[in-house]
Amino acid sequence: MSEDAEKALKKASLRNKLSALLSCLLFLLLGGAILIYVVYHVVQAAPASFVSYKPKAKPNAKTTRKQPSEENAIQEEASASDPTTPVLVTNSPTAVAMPIATSMADMGEGLSADIGLNDGLGTGDLGDSLGGGGDGMGSTDGGGSTLEGTFYDLKLKKNGAPSGLKGGAENQNSVIEALSKFFANWNEAELNKYYRSETKLYASNWYLPVAQAKYGPIAFQVGDPKKPESQWECQPSAWLAVYRGKVVAPKTGKFRFIGTGDDFFAVRFDRKTVLDAGYRLPTRWDKSNPKAAWVSGHGDGENFRKDIASGKDKKRKDYKFIKGIPGCKIWDDELGGLIAGNTFKVEEGETYDIEIAISEIPGGKFGFVLFIEDVTDGANNNAKKYDLFRTCDTNPDTKAVMQALKDAGCFVQEATIPFNEDSWVWESVPMD
């Protein structure tokens, strides 16, 4: 190779190296520019903020219901964003009717009716299908003005192994005794040894027609009506659901809860048990006299009612039995009526802890209802309609609840329980 050719070759090689280096630099500059753009215009974009539900309540005045046109607009907007999730609203100014069983065959399993039920759920998710404020046992949609519910299966240990407790009427005393340890002071540590569902439900009212006890596991997604119950994660007996949260008092005054449930229903407000009612009361458990916890017409109910009437039961000093509410005849006959619990005082705008518990003990049928009464100026024991206790300004959608129960094979029978639609809203706030 000549000297000139060698020089030309070296120059060409240098040019190629410089061209490659320049290309790499340009690539790095372009990549850096893209990275800077992503960091400043995408990654650092303001995150979506959570806006909690704020009910439209005026001081010292009951919550005003939305106008029909506004409700329809909300329903249309939600349907457009998610056509599979119903929005439950009511436009009717009359009382909402809720089904309740009207017959009872075997008090060993609580409410019962001789009706054949199928196991078909149909389409959709049961927990989600009871949305619109969390009707029934609640919705899987969190957030908003609701209380968070947790499902516990006392028949299983935390790791899913058998705990030694069993369902069925013949085993209910051992289940009641286990529940009594928790309800002594509502210490969650007593429940930590039991199995809990991963699914949480969020409820804004506690108003459910009598249903099959298997509705509890199905709603919390630890039971599948398309499968035999023997294959379920949790069997429909000896279970407990506890809803926890904080609520803001809508006005200053004196209140009491009114309600009951099968098998057991209780409310703890401001860290005091203010209502315990139902067919079996773990709060009355006495190992030397197990029947003391059986307060239905087939247990120690007569003595229980006498102790309350005479004032002998000091823990339940304000309790009263309320009979004659339409749709509650079954509870009137077996339990002496709904129970009005101990009174408590609140200050408008102040925040209070609240816990609501529902338990099914032997299995069979269950149901519950929870009202609240303002007794600031004296109780009205002759009322036929009471304020529904609720944490948002929507009321239960009867048709949606009934359809969900039918789809799940948990429907029993229809009747009615009226309530005031413009009841106070006890807005919930985030837990600490």
C-alpha cells in the first residue's frame, strides 16, 4: 500500500469513529431529553386526591333528599362509567318497604321458613350488586361515608385449620361462650385467633330482610353458591361480622338505637355497648346457666324481659321493648319486639367511635334492622316509623336487595318494615 493510500485510509477511519461518537452523543442527549420530559410532565403530575363523601346536612335540620332530576343525573353518570354496577337511588317520598319473614318453624336455628331455595347467583358480584351506599351487608367498594366490615369464621383458626368450634343447634353454647369473650370489652385481639376474610365490605345502613345464613359468607366472598357448601371457604354458621368506624353527630342531643337481629346484633357507641339484641345474647353468657343467653320464646326470654321491665338488669337500664311496628310481628312474638337500647348524649360536630356486630350462631336463617331515635325531648314509644341509622344520604333499595338475595339463593319471604326516609346522616370519617 502506498503512503498516500495509507493516509487516506486513516482519515476515513477517523471520520467513521467521529461520526459514530457524534451519533452516540446525539442519542444520549435525545434520551436525556425524553427522560426529563417524563419526570417533569408525567411522574411528577399531581396525584389524584381522594375526596370523602360529604352529606348535604344543615345544622339542626334533617338531611334534605336530592331532587329527582339530580338523582337521575347521578344514576346516568355512574351507569355510563360502569354499566355493570347499579346505582341505587329512590325518588319515592313514601316509606321504603323491606321484606321480613312471617313464619317460624325451628327456633333452634333462629328465623326459618319452609321454602325451597336454589343455589344460583346469576351474573355479577353479590357484594358489589348491593352498592349505592352499601345496602344489605355492604359493598366491596371502599371509601365514602361508610363503616368497614370484617368477617370472622369462629370454626377456623387464623391459618384456616379447624378451631374446635362447630355450627349447628347442638353446638351453639360453645359458640356463644367464645363470642362472650370478645363482647366483654370488644377487644379485637380476641378475634385475631380466628380466620378472617380477605374481602372487606363497606356499609352505610343495616337493614336486611330475613335471609339464609349462607348470605353472610357469600357477601364476604368466602362462600360460592355455585358450589356445594362443603367446598366453601367458610361454612354458613358460627360466623361474626364487625363493622368499625367513626361518625360525626349531626346535632346535639340524646339518642338511642332501636333494633334486633338473628342470631345476635349489637352496637357499641363511644366505647360503650348501647344495644345488644337477638335470639342468643353472648353478652348474657353464664357458664353455670347457659340458658340465660337464650332470650327467645324458647329460652330465658320471659325472665330477660322481666328483668328489664323491673330495672333489675343494671347493664340495660334504659332498655325497652317496642312492639307493633309493621313487618316485625315475628320479632314481637319471639323476642318481645324490637329493643330500644341505652341512651347516649352527643354534641353536634363531635366524632365518636362506633362498632356494629352481626352474628349467626347455629346456621339457618338470619336478618337484622337498625333504627335510631332522637329522645332529646322525650321518647315516643308509639311511633310506627323510625329513623333508619345511616352514614350517607341514600336509603336501602328494596328491589336491588331482594334481587341480590334471589340471585344468591338466599331469599326467604317478603313483608314490610317502614322507616323515615329523611333520617339524620351520621357522616363517617377516616379511622386514625
